[in-house]
Amino acid sequence: MKKTFWFYLLTLVVILVTAFRPALKPRVLIFTKTAGFHHSSIPTGIKALVKLGKENNFDADTTTNAAYFTEDNLKKYAAVIFLNTTGNVLDSYQEADFERYIQAGGGYVGIHAATDTEYDWGWYGRLAGAYFVSHPAQQEAVLNIVDKNHVSTSHLPSEWKRKDEWYNFKQIGKDLNFLITIDEKSYTGGKNGETHPMAWYHDFDGGRAWYTELGHTEESYADSNYLKHVLGGIRYAVGDNKKLDYSKSKTMRLPPSYKFAKAQLVKGTFFEPTELTVLPNMDILVTQRRGEIMLYKNSTKTVKQAGFLKVYWKTLKSPKVNAEEGLLGVQADPDFANNHFIYVYYSPADTSVNRLSRFTLVNDNVDMASEKIILQLYSQREICCHTGGSIAFGPGNTLYVSTGDNSTPFDEAGNPFANHGYAPLDDRPGHIQYDARRGAANTNDLRGKILRIKINPDGSYEIPEGNLFKPGEPQTKPEIFVMGNRNPYRISVDKKKGYVYWGEIGPDARKDSMDSRGPRGYDEMNQAREAGFFGWPLFVGNNYSYRLHNYATNENGPSFDPARPVNNSPNNTGLTNLPPAQPAFIWYPYDASAEFPQLGSGGRCAMTGPVYYSDSYPEKTRLPDYYNGKLFIYDWIRGWFKVVSMLPDGSFDKMESFVENMKFNAPVDAEMGPDGKLYVLEYGNGWFAKNADAGIARIDYDEKKTPPAASSKTKTTGNPMNKKVAGSESYDKAVVPAIGHQQTASVAISSNAAAGKAYMLSLDCKACHKTNEKSIGPSFTAVAKRYKNDKNMVNYLTEKIINGGGGKWGEVPMPAHPDLKKDQVGKIIDWVKTLSR
């Protein structure tokens, strides 16, 4: 009885103390980092919001430093305010921790350009409620208050007339509670219709989100009605100021990069490797374009030649043309452990076809006599380019193989009206290689396709259900699963869902010419959930349309219609009316991409790897569960890997870096091994050559690995917060070592040249140029000698490096590098000059 009394007494004391304890003062974080347009009103807005906090019983910290977005730091805040942020402002680690913060019950306030932020992070777009798409000039307009019961709008007049910058939106959420709409009749340039929203709120993923489009101008932050509007939004986002509950967070934290390592299994051995396949015993087969089938033995860590095919790998009559054919792809049978079958795609030397064949691997050697030809397709030779050649298996042991469009993208010599990097559509007699409609857009031709067949035990094949055309359908080929491809060089199939992914290496036009020829060039990462037509050469990217072009008169015709595409080329042997064109999954030009900014800029060579499922691999060796269900993509030229998260229906949701500080030497293929590790085949930096950096790498993950010890010379930067309100924002700037004032001019030039070489090696230049050897482009030494006495050398080369384009060195145009500054290019040219001495 005594114990019960004391228990109840203690409980009563706790209740009383809790009841009379003063509530914690809410704290909010004002985040103002910009990676795009920087609003001049940001400092004014910061001052106004901090003042608002002092007057309304909440504290406000301010920062432009994304490093503050860690779980431990975010726990301090009842809400985070994105004040006129733009572009990609958080990295993958920070994004994951912010998702967890909202899921734990945190609040979000978005002001104006907050919807012009994080376009390749779908979760953020759904949190903010929409994405910015465009705006007219600043002007006065009438706002309608459609919800007078909310704390952020109850004080406003039913019609609110004010001047601001009015956004048009895309991807407007369906669960939003609109607070304010804009009357599009009251101003010019609105594109969202009668219910064009300007402010809204919603519960989202465990937290609370409020957004207002208003707040572009500095005058806004002196407007009492506007400030009360924002104050109400902050109060909504803060809610009851409860302690965050991270047990409700669903997003996994991103594995630290230091736990990953690149194990170089082979280096400097391969001569133009094209594709790999990892066998069940962890041996690896690699095809080389010139005909060798190489075998890496896991037990001995050695490489041997296991087979050889005599292939057509260079032109025989056209010495200035780069042929891309040869031994292009390899894949082991899903039941390899029992049948020892491998499949290769190659260009036999004795006939103008590309061929898919099956062989048997016996005692680590390919039995060349075991060849069973499965299918082959005509390929025009003595021309460049585009081969495809990748092989993959999907659910039900269906085999997929990619084929290129076998068309020449370059300007035709002697033709006064050239292609200039747009879609090759020259259908005049005698110009057949310049008409990609003859293959890629031809329903009766196997070029420019991804084919899908089901292999029988005897090596024959059947047509599975669901291909684009049924057997017997006139003017069609039933093997076609996807058509409208330019160069689907690497493909991958989701082992569970059956979705097909491929990188589409796109055309080279530098600028849009929508009123004449059509769009600039884009590379694509594509997804086919079912059979379809994916556009080339009538469309590219997000279904951007080319125009018919008369190469004899230089006249342009109408744009192609993606809903009703027509192939009326006289070289077309298939159907005239094609299936509706499907847009790309991901697309990016030479320039920075507005839709996918983290892909960067410069040369392009899109590849897709596997979709990773952790439950398919041993727990001890596999990659972290964080990557479960994500698609790996990569770029041969830019040398990065990314992972893509998708919504349940397969739609794009998020892109993030993978091992971003790890160096890859022109990754040409990537595959998950039986151990759940990622195996990467590196072609090496330099075309049509045996590269010293070609090889096989394996990406290992060690959960137990600890962070590297900090250098004793490293200085800490202290608290990442910037709480200073007065004045303008601070910006992170790259630190470039200055040349000492005591150094002579000659030392400075030498230093510039050394810096130029180092900078060149950090770019994609090394993929196409070598110092003393010709690659797909001229050697740097040859460039130096050609322009040694040219007074315009610096200006000419600067223009060429930044803007790209064709030149005097052959067919292949130089890619653009629009993000490079003239002073950066100048250092590279300083180094090139030294090679002529």
C-alpha cells in the first residue's frame, strides 16, 4: 500500500512539473543558399524574418551553408524556411537527413524561389508543392484569397492587389490546400488557368509544409500584410512545437563515402574493351572490339585470351572514317552454371551484318566451333557510326540486344547544306547513310532498336508476348521491343519488374534551332516499361521535335508530331504511321541541364547500369540496403556514377551521386556481380587504343570502416551557421593559389602552363585527346604545332573549346564545354603552347 501511495505521489509531481514548465521557444532556420539566380531581396528578407521572430516569440538562425543540414543540427528547429533558394542546394547526404527531419515531424516554409530549387529531387518538389516553370515581367495583379480561415490569410482582403513576380508552375501537387490564387485576367503571362495557385499548405510525409509564391521584391518585406502572411505560414509549419520523433523517419541515411573503395582488378591489359559479364564463380569475361574474348580468373587474378573472332573493326577502303563495329557485347546465360552458354554480338569480317551468336565456354576457353548463329541484321559498312551491341537478360530468360542506327551524323563533304549535328534526314538518292529514318524509324528494319527474343535450348528463338509488333504483321519485324534509337550502347533490364533501361548517345547540335532545324543535341537515359517508339530521328530528349529538311534547297518543313509520327522517307520499307513517341526518362545537353542540374556539362556519353535489389545478394558482401530498388547510371565521358530513385510506378523521383569522389577512366559497362558488388569495365582515356588506364574495377563497401583521421594541419571552420544579418550574403569561393609577388614573369607562365595541364586532366579533354598520340581527336602536340605561328591561336582555340563544333581534324566534332571560363581555358592553352617548343 505504501509503495502504491509513493508511486501515485511521484506521478502527480511529474504531471504538475510538466504542466507548469514554460514551453520551449520555437527556433527556425532561415536557409538562403542559391545555386542559380540570386535574389537581391534576400538580405532584406533575412532582416525582416529575424525581426518577425523577435516580435513574435521565436528565434531565427540564418545560413547559406548546406553543411548545417545534418540530423543532429536539424533537431534544434521546429521549422526550416527556404527563402528564395535556387538550384541544387543540398547534397545527397543533406537531402536524406532533411527528409528524415520532415518525417520526424518537422516543418517547412517555402518562400518564392523555393519552388525553383532541387529539380531532380522529387520528394522536395512534392514537399514544396510544385516547381517553377516560367514567369512574365513583374507587374501588378489581383490575388484572390480562397481560404480566409487559415492563420496566414485570415487578415487579408478577399481581393489583394499588389505588384510582384508571378510564377507559372508545373507538377502542382494534388493534395494541396490552396490559400491564394491569382486572377490571370488581371495581368499578362499566366499559364496555369482559373485556379492558378499562389499560396498553399499541406501535411506531407509526417511534417507540415507551407508555401507562398510572393516575395520576389524588396518592397515585400516592408509590407505588413505580406509579413503577417509569412508569419502565419511559419506558425503553421511550427505547429505545436513538439519534440521531433525520429522513430517515424523512413528514409535511410546515406552510407558515408569513406566506406566505399575501388578495387582495381585489372589495369593496362585490355585493348578497347566493350562489355563484361561476371560469371557465377566470379570470373569475368570481357570482349575487346578487335575480336578477343578475354577471361579474368578470380582465383589467380590473371587475364588470358579465351577466344577470338575475326571481326570488321576498321574501314578497308575509307582510311579517314572511324568504324565503330567489331566485337561489341557479351552476356552469360542465366543458367550458365549448368549449360556454360555465352552470347556475343559482333560484326563478322566476311559479311556486312551484325550478328548475335551463342557459344559454349569449356575449361576457360570459348569453343569457337560451338557457335550457334541466333540472328543477324544488315549493317552498312565503310561509314561511321552507331552500333549498339549490348546484351542483357530479363525475367523469364528473355534476351535483349541493342542495335545502333548505322547512320552518319557528320556533315557530308561537298554538300552545301550540311547537317550541322541535327537529325540526319537526307533522303535524296545517293545519300542513304545520312538518312536515319531508313533504320531507326523503320518498323521493318532491325537497326536502331532494342530487340527482345526468348532463346530455346537448341539456339532457335521465339517471339515473347508484348513486343511492339506481332509475328506476321506486314512491314514489321516481330523481334522489335523498342524502336527509335540512335546508339543504345549499354542496356540493362530490371530483374524483377522487367523494365528496360539504356543510355542513348545523342546528336551534336550545339544550339536549339526550333524555327528551322530543331532541337540541340541531348543524351538520354531511357526507361521502357513496355514496348514503344522512342523518337529518333524525329525527336530527341523530352520529345523535342525535328523538322523535315530539304538538303538540296536548304528549306525547312513542318515539325514532326510526337502524337502522330510519320516516316515518309523513300528509304523506309516499313509502316508510314508510327506508334506515338515516348519521351526520354532523363535527358541532358552539352550545357548544364535545367531539369537534371547535377549531371554537369561538357562531353556526353550516357550509359545505364543495373537496378539493384539487395535481397538478391549475400548480406556479407553486397552494397548497402540504401540502394535497394535504385537504378545505377553513368557517363563514359564525364566519368561519374549516379543512382536514380523511382516512384512505385517507375516514374523518376530523385537523382544522387554515387561514390562521387572516386575516379573512373571512361566507364563503358557496369554490372552487379553474384556477390552484390558493382563491377565496372573501364575503356580508358583515349579512343581506338590500348589505354594504360583501361581495366576492371570492383566497388567494395565496408560497413566497419571508420572515417580517415583528420590531418593535424587541417583547420576547422567552426559552426557552419552564419548568424550575421546585416549586409549581403557570403559565398563559398574556390581558393586558387596566387603567384607570389616576388616571382618572375617567366615563372608565372610556367606555373600557368602546369596548372593548365593539371586542369585539362581533370576534365573530359583526355577522353578524346592525348599529349603525343592521335585519339578520336588530334594530339595536343599536333594542335600546338599547327597553330604555333597563328596570332589568333588563343582566341580561336578558346572559342572552339567552349563552344565546340566541327573543324579541320576529321569528322568527329569537338564537344562544347559551356561552363569553362576564358581564364581557365587560357591556362590550358598556355600548356598546349609549350608542346610546340
